[in-house]
Amino acid sequence: MSMSEELKQLRAQVDEINVELLNLLSRRAELTKQIGDVKTAQGVNKFDPVRERDMLDTIVSSNPGPFDNDTMRHLFKQIFKASLDLQQQDHQKALLVSRKRQPENTHVCIGDTLIGAGEKTIVAGPCSVETEEQVMTVARSLKEQGVTLLRGGAFKPRTSPYDFQGLGETGLAILRRAADKYGLKVISEIVNPADMELAARYVDVVQVGARNMQNFELLKAAGDVQLPVFLKRGMSATVEEFLFAAEYIVSKGNSQVMLCERGIRTYEKWTRNTLDISAVPLLKQESHLPVFVDITHSIGRRDIQIPIAKAALAAGADGLMLEVHPDPAVALSDANQQIDIPQFESFMDHMRSAGLIATREEELVRN
């Protein structure tokens, strides 16, 4: 037999083994997918380090060579990783909030405002509800600017227990009266699952704040209430954790969920938080839910709000949230980052002139 014929035969044998390996790997993958389904049903973590170590020990003890043990460990670790990735991919496909599960965008209807259908939406109002006059002044400005969604905090989870905690139900009642007077809809944060029934009497949208993004009982309660939910990303949460928080709500039967990127905690000191602008296209790609950016909390600065707003909308955000106060200097919370009424009007004019939000005429026609 010539050298060329021998090489050809050897290569043919390698090709056969490649196919055998492929079939074996495919069989193994199917089994690991089934294992992943069982783990999901049982609520067990996908990755089991003890099981992986036992498998590697068995493989090494059975290693006939010529590959050394370190090489075999490396090869099988890659197989294990690919199998784990496959389990995670299947789990992500199964998520109700996943775009793989629902390719079309979810539209959230709040009164006459349809969110996620193409038009950019502005949500604005004071950080905290302080007085009726304060909220009425802001609500009137929103109405004049064509903004239909009024935000305001009645329950305020604060870092210090000595800071202003909000007016509670009194604050909700003020928001409701202001919204009814000017034809607006109310978005306000609820921090206690037991207050969901109370909230339903006053608000049109329940907000789950950043500090409560992983308050799982609150998420479940928000899923039970028949109101749209505005979910903010936690300051230390990954995008995956954020989507799992939304899954808690949707899995309870409430699909009217909006996601809000509000900045994450980093070592940067020149802004209050660091706006993770990459989260916007990631969330739009991975989920079918509308995405907002809170341009107030994400940076905590008035002087760069306009370029931040432009960046958020350019990245694909469905809307913006910002804080507006008649006199920020005397605000009981977030005094340094809220804008006053003239600044708000200037902001809206700038957004319109840049073609980023609807003109006054378009708003009048819509409303």
C-alpha cells in the first residue's frame, strides 16, 4: 500500500469517528437538556460543581491515553460548558418576557397613551409628593406640554431612616386629584405588597423601584394586580436579573410591564449613578417589553440631561422618565437633580426641535 493510500484510509477512519463523536455529543446534549428541564421544574441550580468534579474524576481515572489527564479535563470541561449553555438557552427561550418566546413588541395601554408602538413617551413629575399645590403646579405644566403620565412618590424607600419617607395614602390621593383635574394618568411607587389593593384605588400604573427590584413578594403582588407595572432596574442588578424580576410579574398573569434603566452603581463620582446605555438595546433585543430610561436618577445632574436623553432615545428607548419640581431647592428629596418648570419646558422644546418626541400639534391631535 502506498503512503497516499494509507493516509487516505486513516483520514477516512478519522472522519467516521468524527461522525460517531458528533452523534454521541448530540445524544449527550439531548440528555442534558432533559436534565435541565427536571432541574427547572425542581427549582434546582443548573450548574452543579460537585457533579462536574465527580464526572471529571471518573473520566481521568478511565483515561487510556495518549491524551494526558489535564488535556482530558480541558476537553470535557468545554463539553460541560456547552451543555450548560444549552440548558440556559432553552430556559431563556421559555421565559415569558423573552423575545424568543414572543417576537412582536408588547404594547402597554395607559388611557389614550400606547407605549411600545413607536411613539416616544415622557413620564414626569416630582420625586416626592409634598403638597397639593406642588403637584397641581407640575400637573398643569405636564398638561400644557402634552405629557399624559404624572409620576410622584407617595411611599419613599430612603437610604436613611431619618429622611422623608413620603405622605403615604395622602400623597396618592393628591396625585389622583391632580391627575383627574388635568386629564393625566398616575405612576407611583408601591413598596409593600399589602398596599397593592390600596394602590389600585389611586394609581394607573404601579412602579416597583430600584431598591425593590428583587423584592419577590412585591413582584408577585404586582403580577396579581390588574394594573400596568413600571419596573426599575436595581442599582447592582445585571440585565439577566432585571429580566428575571420582570418574569416574576409576567408569570403571575400581568403582561403589561415596562422596564426602566435608571443607572447602576460604579466607582464614578461625577454622576449619581452610571447610565448603562448598552442595557437599552440589550433589553430591546432580548425582551419584547417596552424600555424606558430614567434620565434623572441615572446621572443626578441637570446640566447633561439633554444629551443623555438623546442618547437614550437613539439607543432605542421607548420613553424617558424625569423629575420636575416647582422649586427644586426646597424639595424634600432629590433637590439637586430635579428640574424646575421653565427647565422642563425648555427640555420639551429641545426634544421637539430635535424631532425626538411628538410636536404640540401632534399631541393635540392624539389627545
